[in-house]
Amino acid sequence: MKILFVCLGNICRSPTAEAVFRATAARELPELALTVDSAGTAGFHVGEPPDRRTREAAARRGYDLSGLRARVVAPRDFETFDLILAMDRQNLRTLEGRAPADARERLRLFLEFAPQSGMLEVPDPYYGGENGFEHVLDLIEQAALGLCAALRAGEAVPQTRGPHAG
Ligand code: 4NP
């Protein structure tokens, strides 16, 4: 199972989702072989580590983002990943515009897996205050648990890519 998280810059939301989901899945679904990665739709920060505020907020909850580096979504990602989860609608639309037709059913909003949050988009924290980074973590932790539950139930991934495909 290969899952890609996507935001705009790949220095705040999607690297947080990558690290939080990796840790959550290791705890909740230890038997599942997973590839987890993140990327941005824009290239402003390619090669950079996650934003300092993002790293510090994540570290306070026990997630280490220091080894991650920003990259842009590549055409191959649409072949490689079983599920491509956007942080907001703008990035989902960008992905829909770049994806081949047969990949579109694998594109979703990450917060679909956190219905109890009442939100569908992880707000961009980049130009906001410190509290924005805590809010991003709260939403992502909820969605990471929800995604684990959906994977366990076989509900997250289209049948064509699921564990029983082919
Ligand atoms: P991200 O946040 O998409 O969550 O990584 C942003 C990072 C950088 C910029 C915007 C959003 N930027 O404009 O440079």
C-alpha cells in the first residue's frame, strides 16, 4: 500500500501528514506494508527541510520531521501511489488537472477520513500564527487514525488498487 500526501509547498502540512501517518500506521496497522511519502504542487521550497515552526510543533508531539526534504509531485507519482491525499481543494484541483484519467479515482481530500472534525481542508498555516500549527496537527492526527480505520476496513483505496486487485 503506497500513500502520498500533497500540499502546496511540501514544507508544512504534507510532511506533517507523512510523519504522523507513518507513526500512526506503525502503531495501528503494524502488519501492513506501507510506503508513505509527501510532495507539493508548487516548487518554491524544493530541497528544503520542513518549516521550522512545523518541525518544532511536530517535535513537541513526538514526530521527527528533520530528515524530510521538499519535492514537487511528479508524473510517476500518479502510477506509483494507490492513494493520493490532498490537504485542500485547491491542491486537489491541481492534482486533478495533472493526473491521467485512470488515476483520478485515487485522488481524495485527506480530511474525508476525519468527518468528526467538521472540516474538509487542512488550513495553510504558513502565513498565520503559532496556533495554526497546532490546529494542523490536531486535524492530521484525527485523519491519520481515520485513514488507518478505513484501510483496516478495506474502504480507503479503489477496488482496482486494493489488496484484492488483480
Ligand atoms: P504547505 O504550506 O503547503 O503546507 O507546505 C506552505 C508553504 C509555503 C508556502 C505556502 C504554503 N509559500 O507560499 O511559500
